[in-house]
Amino acid sequence: MSIKLRKFKKTGADRVMALYELPLAKYMPDARTHIDPQTIGEVDMHWAAVTHPGARFPALGTEGLASCMGLAVHNTATRATGLAHLAQEGPTLDLAGESRHSLIAMLNQVCAQGGRIQARIVGPTSGGPMVARMVDQVAEVLKEYDVEVMSADFSTKPGTLRQFAVHSGFWEQGLIRGRYSMAELMNASAHGGEKAIEKLQAQAVNLDKMVPLRSPTPESLLYNGLTETTGLEHYPGMD
């Protein structure tokens, strides 16, 4: 189940509700085994970054999504992948101008060579009408790029995280979980016992060890991995 925004006729509250009702994002089942946190570039508030499997940082991550949104996008043809940390501003808490600028810069890079573009939304985890306003404003931008939204976890939706990462080579397997809550741990124990707990723990990568990105590019991105390569185009288990 997904939503192709350009074909979705409704806007405003109906569009936000349709996004909210998408299934929760799936998370890479064995991320702890395959993902080294030192290969994850950290994206700060208002910034975006892009990468691909052969870059120095093939994965991107962010945290602090209580009142902010983490938006991951992926080109299924080129495997170009982007992550934006979007914030609100002003009394009506609109999508901040700096965040919008970074979002568009990211989408232009990921979409540059054509291909089908998919997205996953994580956050804000806070509730209220202002969150819906931001989600709808982001959806309006994504619509112009013909983006297909695969999941949208925000507001009071159970299971929404405040930190996550995305690996350009493992998009189909899901996002990368940063932490799990005590409630999730207890739920896993109650419904699946020790095996369920081990499964949850295997998804989590210590994002406190992400590498901060500090050198903005001419494209107004925090990092552009599309311009570099290490020659490592494949990892065990990569799609």
C-alpha cells in the first residue's frame, strides 16, 4: 500500500489522513549486523543530504523528530537516496523556509536522472493540527516530483520513532531503527517472548555514533555522495 501523490485527488485534511493510515514503516531486520554507524552521515535540522551505495557515507541518519520531520527518498532506478530534517517556523508553524530550500535541493538531485521516486516520512511525533499542516505542505512539494509515499509515521501514530537512518543499498529492506522504546520491548516480550525481543534488538543501530556532516555543498546540501565513490557498490545482503 502506498500513495502516489500526483494521482491522489484530495488535498488538505483528507490527504493527511490518507498518509496517516498508511502502514508503519518497515525496518531493516538485521541492521545491527550489516550497518556500521561510522558509515552513517548525520543530517542536522533544516538540512538535507544525498548519497548512493558507493559513497563514503552510503547511509544517512537524523534524530530529534519530536516537532520535526525526517523525510527519506529513494530513486529505484539509480539508487540515489536523500534524507531531509525538516522543521517548522512562525506562529502558524509552517514548513520553514530553510527546510523547504533543502528539501527541493535534495529532490532535484535524487530525481536528476529520472526514475521512480519513493519516500518514507518519520515525524513529527507531537500531535495537533500544526503537525497536519506541515505534513500537507511537505506532501504538496513531493507531489510536484511525482513521489510515491510508502509510509508516513507521524503525530500520535503508535510506533513512530524520533530517530532513524536510511541506507541507499537497503531501501527495499526498510529504514534503520535507532532505538526501541520500553513499550516496544514489553510488547515484543508479551507477544513473542525471547525471539521477538532478539528480533527487535537486531534492528537497532547505535545512531549516537553517526558521523556529523559539516561541509555544505554548492547545491545547498549538507553532503552530496552522488559526486564520490569508494568503489564499494555492494554489501552483503544488499538489494
